[in-house]
Amino acid sequence: MRARDIEALVAVGRPDVARDGSFTVFATSRPDLAADRAVGQIWRLDPVSGAHRRLTRGVSDSSPRIAPDDSAVAFLRADARGRTQLFVVAPEGGEPLQVTDAPLGVTGYAWAPDARSLAFIARMPEQGRYGTVDGLPSEAEPARRITGIRWHANGLGYIADRPAQLFVVAAPDLESEPTYPPAVTTSGDTPDRVVVPHEPRRLVSDDVSYASPVFTPDGADILAVCERIEEDRRDLRTPVVAIAVDGSSIREVVPMDAGLAVNEVAVAADGSIVLLAYTVGASGRDFVAPGVALWLLEADGPRALTDAETIDLGEVGSHLAIDGDGFLVQDRTRGRVRLLRVDRGGETRVVLDGDVEVLGHATAGGRVVAAVATPDSFGEVVVVSGTDRRTVTDFGSAVRERGVVLPRELEAVARDGYPLHGWVATPAGEGPFPVILQIHGGPYAAYGVHLFDETQVLVDAGYAVVYGNPRGSAGYGRTHGRSIRQAMGTVDMTDVLELLEAALHSDSRLDGDRLGIMGGSYGGYLTAWTIAHDHRFAAAIVERGFLDPVSMQGTSDIGTFFGDEYVGVDAEDIARQSPLAVVGGVRTPTLVIHSELDFRCPLEQSTRYYSALRRHGVPAEMLIFPGEDHELTRAGRPRHRVERFDAVVQWWNRHLPVA
């Protein structure tokens, strides 16, 4: 595939299944170059026949959830001002009805058990900010007084002046008369436009942010994860509270002293509460290789149902679903994400595995429906019934028509005896091919078996690509993930280099004399670190990198704990693992890529690194994307993504020409 073929990459979101199992809903999303945005709709699928059709025809429809009585489908859609709002549509389709008019949009929601109302989370702006006063531009707003140790988040911006609050709104009657905006009166009055049929009721009004709302079975309470900005030191523990729907009380269900960082909450039909969460240690900040597990809340506190050392439930987008007396969860392992069923005794059973990465799942009526990515598709829907497994969509056909190369899995042994695991993707033909070593971000993340546009574009341009999961990565146990804690740039560097050497020895078509190296985020870190110590590469690309642990502490949205945990707090330890500290050893021509609004690895990481390269006489260039954040390569504007691909291929063509 070529850069513009990202339009054919159809992602499939988390599905939902009607309680009687009769139909499924899911959302798709893909980049659209003409619209210069991601576009997506909600689909309805018959799990028996596999027939599916668009239920909505919006531009940005996502996150569908079926009402408990199967009478309606709620979903999220951007309104005319680009704010994500809650909508409801009939299960058969038709004109959706807007339910909310939140000033900064809706971030999450849940149906009440009786389907007569919905809870939703919306950020509430401080008066005078974010358009709450017509005609007041952001640069004319009053100064922000920062008193806590956090103030911003990647992809969002400032957080203290817009906490995420919890609301309840009545579900609309889909058969009722539509609402209409009132006209201007003869007196000249211009009434506010009526958008929603019911006004929501705010259940909380404080400086705490809430997430992951879910009703208790009796509908009396809403459980939510809450987070408060700390005054003194970062604390990753997140309590779970129960908020009475009538507004009469808020009580802790999972207290801070349980020591858990909670990702998601779910409630079984009998009222049992389960969590996806991980322990953060006595410091409250130990997140390195977080052991995300499934926890069941009991009278004496949460009890882990899965072993975090062997089962990793922390994949991005991972969630849980109630399955009778058990639970469905997504386990990340060796580049795959499989679906497991866990019972209350902790026994596990594989529901779906193989060369797939499960992206989302749901179950009802004796069937499991899962969204998956595969080596030749960005997203499909799979229906599992007993031992029968059927892929019922073919969204990957469009990208396969443009050309997809299936990577070859590679296993090797490092010089110290440690097992290495990765993949090699090679163009068709006899070669010899120049080789690019790719390094993933994280570091506790992983390359997997799904169709990867980064690799496919490079292979189409004539390059063989080697990529794998060195020590520090996810999917190989927590010991593997924690092995580079305060030892970055050690075994992780030797692992990627020795995997590269193993790939070169395994295929004579790979040209060991023509090598490049590239990576983003942590991959940018390890690329910058490697080229300061190893000079075999003709060129390098360092993208959105973690390049100076010292300045990350005061600029990154995770600076209050990330560097402290990964490289330590001692000045000598920091310098020992800092790419900026060893930039004088770089001789490799380097392209530095970054985004202006990246608050995860802020822009100054790259500008200072680029300036240091030039000061030391290294041939270097820098490419900065306006309006983008840390997620450019995955969720940036399609035209920027194509522009970036073009720049990457041009850089390699210049420094590593294809014969």
C-alpha cells in the first residue's frame, strides 16, 4: 500500500449485542483525504446471517450502545460545532435524535437498566473560558492560576479549568414530535435554540473528574472512577465511587487505600462489581509494566481473578464484558490479543485466539461478537458461537486490493541467551533490499500481527522492514516489561540490534550494508540512543521522542512520574540514560519529526535535540506538524499523515536509495 491508501484502512470499534442476541451494532472509522478527517458510521449486523448495513450516515459516529430493552441505540456524534454529543436512534435506523448539548462535548455514557435515562460524562468549563462568553477569544481569557502538580493532557490541553462531571438525562421518546428552534419575536428577542428534548441533571459539582460510568442493577446508583489533581506529588491510585441518581449521596466503593489504578468498572446482574485495574505500589506511582488484572470486589476488598504476571489485560482499548457468571477480557500476548473468559474462581478459557488482535467484544444470546485486526485487515467482525467462529465482514478487501505484504515471524536468541521475537516484511523480488529497523513506542507496548500501515508503506517503497518487541515491551510477562526500569538503553538496545542481525542472517535478500533506523515516542528515544552508540546506519528518523528526561519532568503531561519511574531521580542516573546527554556521539544523518501540540513528549524535546545535532555538525532536518499532538501517526489529519509518509519515504530515498 502507498501513503494515500490509508483511506482504505477501516477500523472497527467495540461492538454491542442486543440482549436477545438478535442484532449487533458497531462503528467503523477510516481516514478520508477529501474531508481531511476520520469519518465513521454505526452499522447493524445480523449475527446469524452476517448481513450488515449502515444504521447511521453521519460523519463521526462512534461508540454505539444498545438500550437494555433493545428499544434504541445510543451513540456519539459531533454536532454542528464539532463537539461530541450523545444521540439516540431507533434500532431499525432513521433520523437520530440529539440528546445532549454539552458545551465541551460528551466523553462517555451508560444506559440506565430501565432504558428510561442515560448517564453521561462531560467536561464543564470555567465561566469565561472555552467559548462560554460569545466574542471572547482564548487569548483574552484571564490568567490561569496553577496550584496542583498537573495542568494539561495530550490531546486535550488544560484540565484543571474543565473537570469531567457526571450528568443524568431522560431518554428521548423516538416517536415524539421533534423539537424546533424558536423564531425571533417581533420585539427583537432571540431565544436560545432548543436542541435537546430534555435538560440533563448534574449529579456532581466539584473539581474531581469522573470516568467509566455504569449503573447498578437497581438503577439507584452510578459507579464511576474519579481522579483529582494532586497538590504535592503524583498519585496514580483512582478510587471508585457510587453516586446516588437522586443526588442524595456519594460514597466510596473502592477507596484510595486499595492501591489500585482503575481503568474500567462493570457490574454483573447480581450486583457484583468487577474492575480492570493494576496495583501502583507503596509509592502510588509504580506504573512500569502495569500488571492490569481483572478484580472482583468482595466484602474485604478487591480480589484479583487473573495473574498479572502471565495474563496482560492492559492493551489499549481493552475492556471487560459480563458473560453470565463470568467475564470476557482481552489478553495481550506475543503480538496477539486473544479473548478470554474468566470465571469467579479465576479459571480461564480461550474464546478467540490465533493471528488476531481483539479490539473489542460483547456477548448476549449465547454468542460472542468481537472486533479484530488481522495481518491483512485493519478491522473485521467475528462471531463466535460455541466452537464455531465466523468472520462476517470483509472491510480489509479494499486495502488488500492496493497490495498487502504479510510479514514473516522471526525468533532468535540474544547473545546473553534471552529469546528475541519480531517480524520481517520484505518486498517481492530477489533483492538485495535496503533494511529499516523500526522501534515501537511505549516502552510497555508491542508490535503485533495486525496490518500495520507504517510497515506496508515502506515495503511498497522498496524497503525490507525489521521490527520486534525488545525487553521493556508488553505481551511477554511483567518481568520482560520491567527489565529496563532505570536501565533504559541497555538490553533494549542490544535486543533490537541483535534481532536486526538475526533477520539479516535469515534472508540473503536483506542488504546488511544498507541500513536505516526509525522510531517514535519511546522508539524515538531508543533510535536517538542507538545512533549515539552504533554507527552502522546510513540515516535515522527520530520522531516525537523522549529525548531529555530532565525537561520532560516539567513539560510533559506524564512528566510527574514517567521519567522518575523509568530513569530514576538521581542526576547521574538520568544522565546515564539520556539521549541528549550523549548526542555528541551521533554521526548519523537524522530527520527529527514532531507535532506542535504534543504534550506527551513536548515539542521542546525535539527542538533541543535537533539544535544539538546541528551544533555537533550532524546533517539533520526537522519537520514540525501544526495542530497535531502525540497521536499524529494514528489519528492525525489524513493529509498530514500522508505528508509525513511522503517525507519519510523521501528521506530514505535520499539517504538509503533503492536500487
